[in-house]
Amino acid sequence: MHGANRTPVVVIGLGSMGTALAEAFLEAGHPTTVWNRTAAKAAPLVAKGARHAAAVEDAVAAGPLIVTCLTAFEDTRTALEPAAASLRGRALVTLNSGSPAGARETAAWAAGHGARFLAGAVKNVPSAVGAPDTLLYYSGDRSVFEEFEATLRVLGGDTVHLGDEADLAALYEMAVGAVLLPALVGFFQGAAAVRARGLEAASMVRFTGKWLDMIKSLLPTYAEEIDSGDYTDAASSVNLFLAGASYDEELAEEANVDVEWLAPLNGLVKRAAEAGHGEHSISALTEVLRRPERAA
Amino acid sequence: MHGANRTPVVVIGLGSMGTALAEAFLEAGHPTTVWNRTAAKAAPLVAKGARHAAAVEDAVAAGPLIVTCLTAFEDTRTALEPAAASLRGRALVTLNSGSPAGARETAAWAAGHGARFLAGAVKNVPSAVGAPDTLLYYSGDRSVFEEFEATLRVLGGDTVHLGDEADLAALYEMAVGAVLLPALVGFFQGAAAVRARGLEAASMVRFTGKWLDMIKSLLPTYAEEIDSGDYTDAASSVNLFLAGASYDEELAEEANVDVEWLAPLNGLVKRAAEAGHGEHSISALTEVLRRPERAA
């Protein structure tokens, strides 16, 4: 399937996500060079047609587009350091977690070595890589995005450039990702509660799925309230959530689950009510999540 | 639209949800009697054809099916107490928040007054009442559900009887509902972060929506892991989330948002890792959310 006209790509970091990225490039016919600190992880990809570079310098030299999928920005710079001289003129695209500050540091580091830089994130699980609906967003050097857009789109059909500032993708990654752990812990707590009753967690899945759909349907309204700062037309008020907080301890007793992690959430609701948002939309919590401006 | 063959219904409690319930019954042609402590709230419904009962006794006497939509079970019993003698032989259906214990108490109270009892929950916002896909679940006296199923389905096409025990709906209500506040606070925190950068919360909506779809897609696997107790085939490990926790403080600095509510969530992740679940699926958090059995 190697088409001579397909852009050669380099994938650095072969965890489950990096492996999925390399597989997607291979399936789309891109000559794909892979590198991983633990070389054994490359073997399944070599079996599928990847070229394995023993040294990271050789990997970087193998193509114009270097896609890294390491744990964090610091790991990325550390792994690439021996190959820094080879980065000049190439496009470096990072797909990892990390803070906006980490993205900015890496952008400066890449610029220092003469590389063009794009920082991105895969907004899905490894098994979703390559699907038409899978979202990846990038920010940074627009010329990289424009030149390699078709190649990047191999990783997911919903591929977006957020803006020219290299740290925007990391900002959105944190902002959007902030829902994940809290939502999962909510589901796990519910699962513990139904299992304490001798029922299966599987019996909740359809209901929680619809509940997530409902939450999704509320987001445009909440965003509008937050952007306008007008919380007065409340479908679900802060006071309504305040009333619900009293059930947590009953749930703890009923199902013998640990609800202590909910205390600071209920504390935010209480602070919002105390700040005069009781009859306002629950989205007014955004106001109490802002820390006071520090003195200059 | 009042069909002589439509079951007369009584709606007690005319907050935004109770009003939506009464409107749906009216639109479907059910003779609908309404009662609310603050009588003024009945006026818009009367304009749409509802009969307003000035006294709760008169309301209860007006039909075989009494649907209450008050804040909690205690409020429901208090509101109905003056009409208790009229409940005999009727079906009482509660649609409110509350604990399983509250549902059990209300079931015993209803039985004491000779009423058949079903406790339920509307799993959506008032504006979704009556839609074909809107979920309502009930538990308790199956004969009530069977006799009035067509009438109850007027409130939402996805109408389910969970089982004969009156407290099951309240259990699921808590278990499924546990996702809501944590997920919303995650979204609000993200919104505060993008707004601190001068961007609109609206710019996150599409991305967070897809992220919620992704979370939904993971639930069947997590439920299977939890039900089997086998967490070893981890798509996202506890250690992966542990690594992510370090970014919270960076986000706090970057966007000047309060991340303290995340500390106990990260604490659960840490406890799971310490309990030997580091390389297990994040769903192993369910194990640390279970409180140790108390000594008999």
C-alpha cells in the first residue's frame, strides 16, 4: 500500500496511542518510520510495514513530518534532544498531554532548533484513531497544518486548527479534558451503589449514557450564560443543586460508598449561593471557580 | 382535545417540571386537575384547559392517578397528608429527587393509606418532557405501571419499570445522577480557563460534546470490568490518570482557576495506585469508593 506520493512520516513514542497513530499512517499507505525507547514495541509495527529506526537521530532524519506521542512535553524534548540537529527544516507535531506552559516551552525549543511546530491532542481512545468522526485539534504554525493537513487527517476525520499560538491546543486539552475524571468517578460511584444492592453496573449504562446526552444538550445554554455573564434565566438553579447535596450522605449510608470527594463540589455550590447566585443558573459556578485576581 | 376515554390525571406540585408534566397530559387530551401550594402557579395551566383544585383533598379526589412533582419525599407526604383519607384505592406516582430510604418510607406511608405506589424520576429537563426519547424510570407496584403505562408514556417515550421494589428508581436516580454535578463543574472550570485567555466558552461546546460522547462510549467496557472485578485489560490505566493530576496546579496558575475540588479526586486515584491498581483500568476506582464493611 506504500504510495510513492504519500508523505513519509515519523512516529516517536509507541505506547498504545502512538502505536495506533503509526498503524493509521501505515494503513493509509504512508512510508512510516517508528522509534521507541524500548525497541521491542516497534516489532508489531515492523510486521505491518513500518521501518524501525534504532536511533532517534535516524528516525528524525527519515521524513519531513515528525509526530511524537510521549507522555508529556518534557519527555518529548528529552527524547528528541539527541536528534535536535536533525530537526532543522522539519515539522514537529506533538500529540501528548501537558500544560500550555509546556507547549510554549516546546515551541521555543523547536524554534531554537529551526523546526516548525504544531502541538495537538487526540480527543479519543487509541481504538478510535483513524475514524471519520475522531477529533484531533492542533495549534501553532499554520503553515505546518496547511502543508500536512491531508496526512494529519489520516488520524481522524475531525481535524481542526485552533489558532496560531502553540499553547492553544494544550489550553483546550485541559479545559475540555476537565470533565473526564469527575464524570468517571461519578459513574464509578453509581456503579458501586448499584452493586451494593446486588445489581450489575451494566444495568446503569443505558441510563447514564442518556444522562450524558442530556448534559451535552445543556452545554450551549450554559456557555451562552457564561459568555454573557447573565445567569438569571435558570433552567436548573444553584439552589436546586444545593438541595440535592443533602442526599449524598444518605447515599453513603445506603450503599456504603465514599462520598467525601463530593464535599468540595457541594462547597462550590454553597459558595455560589452565598455569593447571591442561589436563584441563578448552576453555570454561575464558573464565577466562584475564578480565583480572585492577585495583586500586581 | 379532551377525550372521554383518556384517564383523568392529577398533578400535584407545579414547579417548572410539574408544569411541564401537566402540559404534556393536557396536550395528550387527559382531563388534568392541578394543585400547588401557591395557587397562582396554576393559572397558565388553567388557561390551557386544566382544572385547578383549591384544596389538595379535592385534587386527589379528581382522578385514579395522582402524579406528584415536589422537591422531596418528605414534602410529598406533607403536602398529601390532608388528603390522605382520599388516597385509598388510587395510584400515587412520585416524580422527585430523594434517597432510597425516602422512597421506602413513602411506600409504607402510601400503603398505610390504602394507595398503590410507584416512585419514579424524569431523567431530563422540563423542556424535554413529552419527547419520544425522554427517559423516565419507575419502580414499585407493577400493577400501577401496567394499568397506567400508556398514560405515563405521555411524559416521555422511553418509560421503564425497573422492578417491584419502590426504592429502586431512587437508587438509580442517585447512581445515574452522580455524574451530573462533577461533569458540570469540570465544564465550568474549563470555561473559566478559556475565558481567562479571552476566548468564549462557546468555543468549547463542540469539543466537550464529543468528549462526552467518548466517555459514553467507554461505559459498557467500564461496567463489564466493574461487574467482573477484572481490571487488568486497561485502555486507560490508573497510573495514566495519576500522571495527569500534576497538570491541575499548572492549570490553576495558567488560568487562575480554583482547582481545589480536584484534590480528593486525585486522592482517589492515588489510593487506587497504592492499593495495587496502578496498571489496572481507571474503573478500579470503584473498589476504593467502596467503604470498608463495618463490623456487625
